[in-house]
Amino acid sequence: MKNKNGRKIIVLVAVFLIFSIFCLSAEAVKESAGSKKDLAFSYGSKDVYGVVKVVNLYGSWYEMGRQYGALMKEELNEVSSFIEDIASASEQNAQKATSIAKVQEAQTPYRILEFMRGASETSGLTLDQMQRVNAVERIAGLPKCSVAIVWGDYAASDLVIGRNYDYSAVFAQLYKDVAVTVYHPSDGALATATIGYVGEIYAVNALNEKGIFLELNNGKPSASMKSPNARITGTTMLFNTMFESDELSDLELFFNTTNCSSSYIINVADENMAFSFEWCPVGVKHGEQTLPEGLLVSTNYYVNSEWEFPVPDDAKSWNGISRRNNLIKLCEENKGKIDSEKMMKIIETDYKDGGAKNDMTVFQLVVVPETLSLWVRVVNAPEPKWEAINLSEYLI
């Protein structure tokens, strides 16, 4: 009898211990699941180069959003306040901001919405505010821009890109909010860096891990037409394709397949060559054939003669004809000697001195795809200077 009772006690103790272990394990799983959201932003990082921020993100789109919101909280709130100041200046501005954000929200792909949801949770901004921040350039101004790309006989060695990013004067206020955002999606897509204002989840300047570069110029002086709201914004489509394109031929397929929401000039390059796509709601044509092999220069008008659009003059293209001619002349004068330093000098040359930089230039880029090298200069910074950023350290 005594042994029988002893066995019962042993069995009861064993059952109790197993139950206790199960409960503790369940609690541990529960704690892990509960803390996963908090850990979602612990893998990102933020580096500062002068006034330029580089934010490095990993994981799902939601996780990358949480990292972004936590790391860039101050800057996101600054851009949000900037937009609210513009919107509150007039009823027309307020209606424009609301309308653009509403249309954009309806067009935003799910993974970008997930990114915004994550960023909203850690930045303190609402989803509506995130949409308005993402539309800051459409709400606050109209871009110009110019680019020069040289390779072959025109370059000292590697292909090199020089880019002036021009916008309305009000963007001078955002000199502390220019950022390089590096995405490492966990879905197998290519790691991609975008360069622009904080909160812009799209591509107007981008470089991916395979050395594919893309930049956008406004093409409306040539193809001034109403943008169809029934199409996803072109900058979002460009953002998406950078994660999938490991060769320039992929971009050729993209432009031949995809309708555009507005009128753009998209200039692309890898380490060997460059192309220009004149992309508007009624089609796409190449625009690089008008120059010798090894040189591509683009401003804000279409150069392919097959278009039936009238060719704009300087007055209707923000001096686009003269800015392009100036850059062509500077590249011809320096043919065979253009490296990253020489390109910096070329795009720093002011319009009145025979260059393309002007009073609307807000930041400048020089890129060497072969080495994944990037230099950024924020023109309106208190002490503007070229910041060297080795993207090969981030795009891995």
C-alpha cells in the first residue's frame, strides 16, 4: 500500500513538473511573440555624413517600416510639419494636399502600405500623415533637374554620372532631410538604395546592388498632358522595378510594358553604358541617340524627333535647351578626363557661368555604378560640401 501511494505521489509530481514546464514554455513563446514587434526595428541602422542621413533597413516591409519610423522619427516629423505649413497657407494648398494624398493612397501597393504602417507605429505619424509626407514633392513644387553621364571615350575610366536635383525654392528648408535609404527586403528582392527627401517611399534617384542606376527628370515641357488617376504613380513603379532589375535589359522590358502616369525622362545606367527613356502616358521612346557614343545629357524636354509634340523653347522648359547644351559643351571640353572629381566640377558650374546648376538646385549627386560609389552635396546646407558614401558597404 505504501509503495502504491508512493508511486501515485511520484506520478503527480511528474505531471505537475510537466505541466509547469509546458506553462513556462508557453509563456516564453508568448513573450517572444509579444516582443517581436519591438525587435522589428532593432536591426536597422542610421549613419550621418554631414547633413546627409543613410538609413539601412532589413526584413519584411512592415519590419523595415518600423525601423525607418524609429530611426527617422525626428526627420519624418520635420517633413510632416513642412507640409502642414504649406497646406495651411491657403485653402487651395489644403485641398491639393488632401487630394494628392487620397489619390496616392488608393494607388499605393500593399507592401508599401505595410512599410507605412510600420513607420507610423514608431514615428508617431498617422497613416494619413505618412501618405502626405510621401507626396511632399508633388504637394510642394515642380521639379526641373539635369543629368550628364559619360563612359567610353568621354570618361577617364569608369562610367560616371552627375545629377542636379532641382526643385522650388521652398525645399531649401529641408536641407537637413536629404537621405539615402537602403532597403534589404527579406523576400529575395535586390537590395536597393534611394536618394531623396525623408519619407519618400519611391524612386527618383536609385542604385541597386547590381549597379543599376536610375534617375527621373520632369518631361512635361514636351508632353504636357493630364496625368491619368487610374494609373499607379510612375515613381512608385520605378521604385518597384529597381528591386527586380539586375540588367539594363530588364528596364527596357519594363518601359516597353508599363504605361506611365505622367510625363518623365528616365535616365538609366550600369557600369558600361546609359540609356534615356522618354516616358509619357501615350508611350515611350529612346532619347540617347542624338549624342555620340559615351555621352548622355538630359534636362526637361524630349529629343527623339519621332514624337509629334512641339519642341519647347528655353522659356517653356526652365532654360532646358541651354542647360543641356551647356552640359554637352562641358563634357566635350573635358572628354577623356571625366572622373568623379571632374564630374563634380561640371555639375557645380552655375548656369550663368555656362553650366546647369541654378537657383532651384537643392542637391547634387555623383555616382559610379562600377564601385557602388555615391557622393551627395546638399546645396542649401550651411557649409555645402561633397559627402562620400561607399554604398558597397550598405548594398550587401
